[in-house]
Amino acid sequence: MRRVRPSRRQRLAAIMVVVIGLLCVGFATGFGGASSPEPAVQAFLLDWQQGRYAQAAALTTGNDAQVVSQLTAAYTDLDATNAFLAMNSVTQHGDTAVATFKATVDLAQTGQQWSYIGRFSLAVRNGQWLVNWAPDAINPSLGPGDRLAVLTSFSPRAPVEDSDGQPLLSSSTDYHVGVYPGRLSNMARTAAEFSLITGLSDQQVLGQIRAAPPRQFLSLLTLDPASPQFQGIWSRLVKVPGLTSQRKTERLFGSAAAEVVGTIGTENSGALRAEGAAYQPGETVGLSGLEQTYQDTLAGTPSTSIVVVNAAGQTVATLSTTAGQAGTPVRTTIDSHDQAVAAAALAARHNSGEIVAVDSSTGEVRALAAHQAGSVPLPPDGPLAARLQPGMAFSIVSAAALLGTGDVSTSQPLPCQNVANVGGQTFTYQPGPAASTTFAADFAAGCGTAFATMSEKLTARQLSTVERSFGIGTPWNLRVPAFSGSAAAVTGQAGVAAQVTGTGGVLMSPLGMAMVAAEVDAGTGRTPVIVAADPPSTWQAPLSTSKLGELRQLMRQAVQSGSARGANVPGEPVYGQSGVVQTGAHAYLSWFVGYRGSMAVAVIETGTTQAQAAAALAGAFLSHIS
């Protein structure tokens, strides 16, 4: 039989098959007779990543119980939420090998990731590849007795500042309740009892305690001793084993301008829990005011370091540091001197009151203060957002509307009566009738019946136009909740008369009325400004120069000889109007709205009588403003 010799191409193909087969055998069994360590490396990393620590320990040369304990604690000590382990390389030398892997650890505290390259050696034992166990198999920087820990720190919260860049938060005492982790006899019990009292997650608290260096004080919660809740929670916390406290002085809770600045919550704030935020020691959150609006700006981000702690509780190495970002201050238009004068004027009164002061030429809010005293509390929502009937203080707007018709002069006779009926609705004036008077005198006296009668010269549309020209209902970009006022749409003469007298669906905040006075003063309407970087919107006042002059003289006469004369202090003349609104049985709210120089103000004061108390309060404030 003839033998057929293979072609050159066939011989090359056969050689390639042999070579490939040999390579496959080499990768599968290891060159030099040993099998590949890669399957063992993959199995060990996968078991470790998935929390199968006993299976992972069986793939090492170490004591199973010790390896399980060390692997369990490896990332638990960092309060990690996840860890991803990926084989990087394996270098084999006969029966020994070195493997590297990449570890990526999710840190619960900051939502950040920490990555590093790990390394361990392997050897063949009884025909099986095993990891040569030592603590540095977890991380190259770990030695016997060492563990990983995480340090997280926030920079002090940035301040809300006054117009000169000085903090509006005053220094006050607070208490940091916390632990020295290494001194705790039972971490889980301490965490559970602390969490039960504070409403925090016991697992998250426990994770933070475990993650912290054992010999350093770990602050778990910051408390304001001036808060109503302090005594109740403090008396329970002092009974928790292992808890201790440190007293500090910080700019955190006290403010000279709380209505603007707002309030701050700490680690157990409901606002943080509502957002689903993980518990993080040292975290603060704005609950109201500019602190809430500029939360991210003021709080910044924390710094996080991964460290190695030895058996004695000392930090011996820093493996990674993620620098945080300090908060950025927010500057306001508040003048600290004017704010202090407002606070002092309010503190000297026996009744509750509020003062708003605005720079008429810029719209910048210079002072915003409130004080609770006496038997009649302040209305809700504060000087920025309260919705109040202004009463005859609103006659500034009404007089502008009447003067703008061209049919009304300040000197024309206009009786002030006890009772007036307009459009079927009855209006009354408590001080009593005046036999012979003028429109100017009626304005000065705050005679509601005269204004109700005079309103017959106005249409609802004319009044509404002037109200809008004073910015009532205008959107404000004030960064905090505020109310520019509202005037309900009216039909019929009775409705117009009611609005002219500051009732009938007219609602204003003290700030809204201060902006009315500022517009009369400057001749230009503006939206208010609290954050210094925000520009106001502007528009022209609704009156001609001559009519605006007449309105100013009406306001001057009200202060000189009318119902607002309590504000008639020596020096630069004060212009304004007052009013009193009954808010309940034996409960009244008095108003003063006006200006002096370039300072426009709105003042309210509660009381049990119809006394025009707010005018005197305004005078006490304005007399100390340069």
C-alpha cells in the first residue's frame, strides 16, 4: 500500500494543536507540574466578598476561627455597606504563587468608595493551593493585632453672616454625647440603648462605634441645653452605660436674627431621617430660614480617612484621606447694630411684638426681630410670612388710590362719623365722631368711616391697580418663606370700602407693609432682599411726584398729631400710619408703618386694649437708628 505523506500545511496544523494542547495543560496544571493557583484565588475572593467566611477560611493556612473573625471584621470595622474584590494578577513559581487583587469598599458614612490593591501569597499543601494567611492578606498595611478604622470629621458649619461679614450665630454652650469605643464593655448594648432614646438606627450607631478608633472620643449626638427637649433626653442618656459627654462652646444654636437665620438640627433630626440619610456623627441640618435654604452650602462635606489602629488603640498608619469641603458663608443684608436696637426695643416692652426695618433705597432688610411677652401671643409665621389684616395702616395704599383719581384733595372736608353705611355694609369708628374735619385729618386719625365713605370715588379695578403697584402679591425671591400680601378680588362698593379700611380680604405680612412704606419713601417700588448677592426687582410708584408729596405729608401729619404720634421722636422727621385690629376676645394687634430718612419700618404689637402701642415701639426703635 502506498503511504501518503501529509502536506506542509497539515504538518503545521498538527504542530499548532500540540502546542496549544501543551499550553492548555500548562495553564491548567501549572508549568513544572503544579496546577494553576487561579481557581483558588478566585474562590477565596468570591467567598470573602459574599460573606462566606468559613468557606474562605478553609482556603487558607490559618486557624479557621481566627480567619473567620478577621475577615468578618475587615470591612465591618469601616461600617462598609459593600465590598467588591476582583483578581488582578497571579504570578506562579512552581508550588508557590503571589496574587494581587483590587478591593473597592463602599463607605456608609460618606457614600464614598475606597479602593486599594491587595496582595497575598499562596502555596501548595497536600496537593491544594492555599492562601498563606496573615493579616496583611486583607490589606498590606495590617500587622498582627491591627485593624482598619475610619475617621470622619466635619468642618465647623459655615455661618450666616450680617452685612459686614460677621456671624449672626452667637457663641453658645452645647453638649457632645459620645463614647470611647475601647472602653465599652458591650458595644451593642450601648448602641441599642442610645438609639432607643434618640430615635436613631441602632445598627448604624453600632457601625459607627465599631468603625471608630477605640481610644478617641466619638461624639454621637450634639445637644442644645437651651432647647425644650434637652432635659427629657439628657436625664435618660446619662443612665446609658458607657456614654459620656463633652461641653463645648460653638456657633450653632443661638442667633441674634433667628427669623432670618433659622434653626439647626443635629444627628437625630427628623429632617435627616425623612431624607433617608444614613446616621453620621457630626452632621448638621438646617431646619428653617437660610440655614435650611443653603444647607449644602453651609454644611460642606466631611473629610474621611482610612487608618490602621494597633492592638493598643493607637493610629499607626493612614491609608487614604478624602478631603472634605468646608462650608461657605452666606452673607445677608442684616445690620447687626440695627438688629440689636430692634431686639432691645422689643425686650423693653411688656407685650409681644415684631420689628421689620428695610433700606428704602435698596430694598435690603436691615433688621428683623420678634419677641414673645404678655398674655397675647404673636400671630404665627413671623414677620416675613404672617398673613394679617393691616387695618387702617393699609390706608397708606388706600390714600394713594384716592389721590391718584384726581378727585380727592387732602384739604377737602370729609366728616369722620361713628357709623357709616357703604353698599349696605356698616363701618364703625371707635374714638367717636368729629364735627368738622378734612381728608388729611381723617387720615391722621385713622378714621375708618371717612375712608369707607370716600371709597365710593374708587372702582374695584382702580384700587386693585394701586395695590399691585405697591407690590402686593408680587413674587419675591427671598430664599426663605415670605408673603408679599394679597387682596381678594371684590365686587360692589361694600367690598371696595372694606379693602380701603384694611379688611375685606386684605392680608399683609409685616415685611410686606414695610415695603409699602419704603416705596412711598423712595418713590420706587422694590422687592425685598435678604441675601446680599440677590438684586431686587424695581418699578415706579403709582403716584406722580406731586401726589407722592401729598401722601408723604399725610403720613407726617399722622405722626405729628394723629394716631401715630407715639413715633414722633426728636430729630429727623418720621412719617407713618397706625392701625389696630381686633384678633380675638380681649386681643388686639396694633400696627405702625412708616419711615425715617431711608429706613422704612413695619412694627406690630399685641395687647388686650385698642391702644396704638406699635407707634411708641417704632419710636423707641427709630430714635436709636442713626
